[in-house]
Amino acid sequence: MLAAGCSKKTQVQELKVYSIIHEEETQALTDLFTQKTGIPVTFLRASTGELVNRVINEKDSPQADVLLGGASSYHIQASKEGALEVYKSPMAKNLPSYAVSPDGTWTGFCVLTLGIGINEDRYAQKFPGIPVPTSWDDLLNPSYKGEIVLTNPVASSTAYLFVQNQLQRLGWDDGWNYLLSLSPLVGQFPDSGSAPAKLIGTGEYALGISYIHAVAKYKAEGFNVSMIAPPKSVGDVDCISIMKNTDNLSAAQQFVDFMLSKEAQELMSSIDFTIPVNPEARGVEGSVPVSSLDLIDYDVSKASEQKDAVLKKWAEEVK
């Protein structure tokens, strides 16, 4: 657990956060929260699967107060297990409906959209004469074998969102046909959702399936990468929720309010090129506006209900 801006003399109870978003963003956000409220914060950063399982397993005696990050289907899963507290923040009143859970157990703070990241140099070297892929179906080109990186959906919410993208775009049977055709072309299935953008940024792979904002960040840092937003993609939200039975409810609620604020969402976008859900917040220059995307009508409840069956089938037939 990493301490953020905390004095040993303070009498304020420390807020404990399980964080799925990157460490740099978590540190910056918790530092600002402490600066504004005087509430000290510690956080543990790990993958979506690990932290959601912790939240569920610890529901009777939570070891943290807040779960920060992760797509909505994972928070729905934790809510169904009785692991989340109901909190309807006053800061959520102007948010779009897709960012607010009907039962008040989670709230979105940034938009998540999937795309295809391309390392321009490696792609030109490996695939001269082949146009870059502009759709999900274009990735099924056999020439790409070994040059695609996709995270493991058992561990990563990024990859599970991609799996659901195909199942909901094509239907169950055709979606699985697509996934089983793509998987032999994938050169690596890392557990971390941030890995594909990094691996194409450093030129280890020509193509990666990633959140668009992650590729945009590498591009802004000077890496020779580009990003494609394929038609019929999925849009979801990174969410925040409070653990059931927390003994630090007031601080947890204040942290939720903070994460929904214009200031916090613009700070996060400035670091990670994410798209804020707060209509008053502006995404950093270089981020991709939601209005430019062609998104399917994503059924979050279906994604959550199917999760166990989908991951079981994936483990048996893919990896």
C-alpha cells in the first residue's frame, strides 16, 4: 500500500483505495484529494480481476473503502454479490444515464472505448502493401499471425470488453467464431490491460487491441503509433464504488464526489488522455471525443450476466 500525502499527526481516518487505474493517475488523484480535504489516502494498485475478487471475498470485513476503476460489468458483478454500498452522489445529477447505475452502487467517471493500435514502423516493415485494418473483421487477415497483442479477458476488463464487443456485435455463435478465428493470430495474451498500448509503442508488436486513450497517450509522448476506432465498437465507463460495511463511509463518499468533479476528471485526462463523463470537464487535446465514435448499443447487464460462462468458454477453448 502506497501512502499519499499523509501526516503521522493527523487524527483523520485514512481512506483505503483499491485502484484498477494506473499508479501515476491514482497517485495524482489521491494527492489532490488529500490536498483538498485533508483526508490521507493509501492505495493498492492491481488488475481488475484480482481487485474485484478481493472486494467480493472481503465483503463482510472490507480491507479497503473504495474500488477505483474497472468497467461497469465488474462493478455490477460485485454489487450482485452484496459487496457494494449504495451511494447516489449529488455530483452525478448531470452525468449521462449510462454513467450512473440504477441501484446507486457505482458511478462512471470516464468513458472507455476500444480500438486498434498500430506501430507505424513495424507495420510498414512487416506488411508492405497491406492497408492498415480499419474494422474488427480486418484483424482476421492470416498475415497478421503473431503480430497482434490482446490481453487475457480472465484477468483484464479491457479484454473482456473486447470479447463482449464481438459477442454483442455479431451474436453469440458468430461472435465466438470470430474470437476463435482471431485467437491463433494473437502473439501474446498479457494480463494487464495497459500492456498492448505499451508493447506496440515500443515496437514489439505491429497491432494491439487497446483502449483508444492508452494509444493516444503513447502517441502524444512521441511514439510512432496510430489508433483506429473501428465501427461497431463498445463504449463503457470506468467506475467507482464504495465497499459495503466500510467503517469510513463519509470519506469514501467524499472521494466519490471528488472523482465526479470537473477538476478530478480533467486532471485524469491530462495524464491518461481519458474522456471525462462530467459534461463540464474537457478532455485533453489529443483525446478522442465520443461524438467521433461509432458505438453499438452495449448491454452492460448482459455482459455481467454472461461473464462466468464466457470466461469459462474462453479458458477451455482459447487459452
